[in-house]
Amino acid sequence: MKTLCYSVRLESLISISDKAYKASSFDGKEAIIPKSQVFGQDYDVQKSDAYWISEWILKQKDLQYSSKKQAWFDKDTGKMLPTYKVEKHEPKKLNPLENNTIERLKK
């Protein structure tokens, strides 16, 4: 089973029990997050501590986060899955030319 997670920068993430963390964001808000919904630390972020937290729990909590950096995680193993972004290119329509000769290349 795949779970969509966002990289969330937090001021602190403290374990308060065997099943929950207390997360504090930089704007002063706090939330209780189940340990099963935290998929580890995001080591790519250098300025502060960031953690991979599932999308659905973030929508229920009042924590500040951005959806720019996201990844898919395997719920059973907790490992990050490869993420692919598919973009479809729509070429612009061009009208046909009457004469397709390039004058400067002509002998």
C-alpha cells in the first residue's frame, strides 16, 4: 500500500508515548501525530529538521506545511518508493506553408 507524504519542517518532534509524537511548527502551533504516520527524517533539508509525514494526517492537523516536496512511501516497509511525474506535451498548431524553400540555402 502506498502513502503520499510531504516533507514538513518542524521546530521539534518529541516522542510523548509509544504511539504518538508531539510536533511543534515554527509558527508556534502544536499537534499530536501518530508514530505510524511519520516515515522518518528528510535528510535533504539543511536549514532545519524536516520529517516525512503522511498527507491525510496533515490535512486533519493545524500544522504549517507545503505540498511542494512530496514522496510516496510503502506503508508496510516504511521505505521511499520511486516517484515519477508524467507530463504530457501538447505541441502548438502550425499552419502549413505554401512554399517550404529556404532562400539562403538555395544555390
